[in-house]
Amino acid sequence: MHNPLSSQELMESAVQSTDLADFGPIPFKDGLEALVGAINGEKDFFDNTLHYLRVKIQQILENRLQVEALVKRNPEILEEKIIAPIIITGLPRTGTTILQTLMALDPACRFLRNWETAMNICPPPKLLHSVTDPRIQEFHQTIEGLLQMAPALRPINGLNFMAGGTAECQNLMAHAFRSFEYCAGFGLSAYGEWLLSCDMRPGYQTHKLLLQILQWQCPNEYWVLKAPMHLISLDSLMNMYPDARIVFTHRDPFTTMISGSSLVYNWSVLASANPDKRHIGKWFPRLWEEALFNSLEDRNKWPQAQLFDLHFEKLVSDPVEAVNSIYEHFGLALSHGHRIRMAAWLRDNPKTSLGVHSYAAEDFGMIRDDEDCRFSVYKQRFSV
């Protein structure tokens, strides 16, 4: 029997470690309790998985303490303006990562780097293209260790976890304990259910605060961000960033659900003994079905000029022109230099350079007719 995690003990340990006591005004304890409860409910987690989660949660709590202390010392951080960010969202496995990667090659934009969001937030980087920050190598070594233990993850998530590569901005929301990371990485379906019903506003308050901190000494014209989990509460996102420009990626949901379930399974193999593919194949589509339909209702409240829909087939067939279509919609100019950089990146990173992700519907008990029915409104509206 594993020793259960305790929210109170984790908070006390973070306070002792940092010699700080103020976690800041943004609510987080409900999310912490939900996550700890879901972890304690898993009976098959390996000991090293529980150790990792304990360390990860404590690091987030320490980050909160350090962020609050930083803002108190530098109140001008709260004056930073997050102007008209471009935010990419869509069901998992719909091309959000490669799209953000290509858009991030524009020197006019700022994007979240994996090492910035996965390690200690403080001190925030002072150099936009820093190569000497010790957090970069630490992140690289951690991820390489995981990918060596589970090589099947490299073709699935390899692009997502390059140290200097684009990070999902849900990593920021994890500091309010509102992130799908724990569902995808550890198969915590109970926590996923909680996320669907919780108040997401603290997640977006934290999201903005951490963007302000990261932008403070590394300025930009605008941010290019991405996370599928924005589908849960698009309304909260848009209320936080009323001038945000949202790009929705679309792909056949049957394919995305199989691929996404395979992702969850391959991460779960690292976390627990005998993860159940059929169980994953049931809860994963159900979770994203609700998230998707939340977004369909919310997006009707916002001007179409701030929204853009991009089909996966267009992104795959002509990635540079797909980016250009986004720029044209939002009244931006795609520079010649940006086109060249995108073409070079695509040349140097062919689709199979990290391997091939193989998956089968029958492994997860998925039937096309059932999933087509589940997502029928979405399929009809966006012709996928």
C-alpha cells in the first residue's frame, strides 16, 4: 500500500523549502485537492511514478511562492500587456504542435519554450535566445531519460518535448492545478472529469500572470500559444484575452481519438502496471466530446473575425500556405524571411524523422460508427 499524498504536507514542504509563505491570491487548492485525490485513487502506480508526482507538485507549489515574491518585488510586472495573442486549439492530434512550431519561426512573435514552462519559473529568462540557462540541459536530460525508457513515445510526442521547442500553454495553467497533462501523461481519468466541471477562471488568471512574467524582460509583438485543453472553457479564455485571435484545427475525430488514446496508453505504461487500453478508449473520447461541445457553444459568442478554422488536410498538404491563410485572415503580413524559415524547417524535419506512430482502433475497443455518431454535430459543421 502506497503512502497517500497530502495536499497540506506538500504545501508545508514547499514553504519550508523556499522560506516563503504566500501562495498568492489566485485560487488553486480545489485543483490541488482534486489532483491529489485522483492520484491517491490509483492503486497500480509505480513507486517512482508517485515520487515523480510528489516532486512535480511540490515544484509547482514552490513556483507559486516564488512568483508571488517576484511580483511583490517588481509590481511593474502586472502592467505588462498581453496584446492580441494568437492561440491555437483543437482536438488532440490535429496538428496543433506543428502549426505552432511553424508560426513560432516568425521573429515578430514570442512563444513558450518547453524548458521555460516545465522547470522553475523563477528567475524568468532575460535572454530570448539563451543557450546557457542550466534549466535547458536539465529539461533535455529528463525528457531523454523518459524517451529512452519508452521509445514508442518519440514519434508520438518527440516534437512536443524538445527543450527549446514550443510548449503547450496548459503548462502555465498547471500552476492553478488545471491541466490535462495529468490525464494524458498518467491516465488520471477522474481528474479529467473534475476539469470538465471546475471553474477554469483561476487557470486563466495564472496563465496571464505567468505570461506577464515571461514577457517582462523578453518582450514581443504578440504571443503564439497552443493547447487543446482550451476547448474546455473557451469563454474563460476569451474573457481573459478579449482581443485574442483563435485558430481551431480540425481533423477526422475517429482518427484523433485513436491516436490520442494511444498517446495516453504509451505514457501510462511508464506510470503504472497494466494500463487498460479498453478503459482508455472509453473515457478519452467521452472527455473530449464534452470539451469540444463546450467550445462549439462558446465560440458562437465571439466575432468571426477573431476565429479561424484550419483543416488538418490543408496543413499537411501545404503547411506554408496554411500559415499564410491564417495571417491573411488576421490582417498580418507573412514575410519572405518567415516563408524561407518554414520551408527550411520542413526540409530538415520530415514527417517520419522521429519514427512512425502506429495505432489500431480495435486495441481500444473503438468502432467508427460509434465515434462518428458521438461527434456527428462537429463532423457536419466542419466537414471532417
